[in-house]
Amino acid sequence: MSLTLAAPGLTTGNAPFVEEARNRGELYITQAYDLYSQENHEAWKRLYDRIRPRWERYANDHFLRGIEALNLPPDRVPRLDDVNRRLQPLTGFQAKPVSGYVPGFLFFDCLRRREFPTTITIRPLDKMDYLPEPDIFHDIAGHVPMHTEQAFADTLVRFGDCAHTAVEMTAGVKNHDERVRRLTSIIRALSRFFWFTVEFGLMRGPRGIVAYGSGLLSSYGELQHAIESDEVQRYPVQIEWLINQGAEIDHYQPLLFVVDGFDHLFDLVDRLERWMREGKLDNVAPGLPEVNENDLRSFMDAGDRL
């Protein structure tokens, strides 16, 4: 008698459809919705059900309105076509399915085009609380509701502009080692800024300090911890601090920064670009995050094409 094994579905770390696309060198893919298993839908349902009350308490009001505008299903993985049909008329943004990690310049360039690279796999049922890599719950439930808010969406586009500025400024550096050194420092500064704002940012609101960072909004445990724990240091955002502060991914964040609103955040990204043009990002403090070869190469290749 033959044994029929259940299809692996689109589970993070066990998704043949995604792995095969990656092996073929395909970065941008389709969602292949019919491949989701019942366990995949159950994972989404459990994640959504338990975090919804914490969103109501700790998330910013723009995010809560975004959840309603997108009409995310609570009981199954969303179809990206449905998400995009509701999202695009609001701010022009679209969720763009990818096979995995998107090298730095390509990621920022997607933001500039109002496309958000979105992982299609979902974490397994035995890893509800932490996964080192993003999954569709982090991307769609954590990030995309914020993309319904115009000022925030425009800020992401400005991040994309910053990446292009970095490429343009360093493309003409004749000495290869000096070009690599400058780009490495700038990429580290951009990564830290993104980490402490878009991923783990706090903001002042009518209900006090609330979360707008997607790493917080997609984490059941860290969302409450970020707002309530005495172990967390919360400071008004300072750009010189952001770009020199190490960012670690494997534990709850002990240090978070607070903005006054999304217009404030947009102004900060404007200032970040001005600082880049003035050379103030050329020598940021060493340390985490490490700049990997693929990220560096993506910026170098973009410069070589100019």
C-alpha cells in the first residue's frame, strides 16, 4: 500500500515552489495561492486572532484604519490580488511577491516605484512567536496596512530616492576600495534608519505612545513589550543616533525611537538624504548590521549602469 504524503504547501523553510523559483534565479514570482495548505491557513488564523486585540491597544490609528481598508481575512492567507485591488487606489502601492531575500538596492528601488517586495510563505505552526526571516504575515499584516496612509507611503518612496542618491554619488569614485568603503557606510546608515523607523518605530498619538514599525506590529510578544516594558528605552528620534546605533535582530529591541508623526518621519528622510550629499553618512559607526556582499553588489551594479 502506498503512503500519500501531505503537500508541503508554502511553509517557510519548506516550500518547493519558492525554492525552485529561487534556484532558477527568479526573484519576482506569482503567489500560487492554490499551493497553500490547510496548515498554512491555520497558521495565519492563529497569528491574526491572537494579535488583533493587541493592535487595538498598541497600534497607531492609521494602521487600524489600514487593516479595515484592506479587509484582510482573519481565517486564511490573503490573496495578494485582493490586497492590491484595495491598496492601489489609496496610495499607488502594490504588494509584489518575491521568492526570498531582495538585495538592498533592488528593495529600495521597488519602494521608489511603490512596490513592496512580499514573501509568500508563512511560518510553521510550531514557530508562531519568532522567525528570523520575514513571512507573509509580517509583510502583509505588519507592513502593508501602513501603506494605505499617504504620508507614510510617500516616506517609503523617499527611502527609494535615497538609494538612488547613494548610487549616483559613489558611481564616480575612481578608487574601488574607497567606493566600497563609502557605499558600505551609507548602506549601513540606511539599514539602521529603516530598522529603527519602518521596522521598529514608535510614534506619539492621541492615545500616547503607539507602534507604527512593522516588526512590532507583526509580533504578538514584542508589540506589548515595546510599549509597556520597563526594560525598553524610548527616546525622541535623533538622526545622528539612528545612523550610528547598532541593530540586532535576535531579541526584543532594548532601544526604540519615537517620532511625532509621519510628516516628521518624511522630514527626517529628507534630512538623511541631505546628510548623505554632505558626506555625513560616509563614516558611520561600525557594527551591526553587517553589510552583506549581495547588498553591496546591488548598489555597485546600479552605479556601473549609470
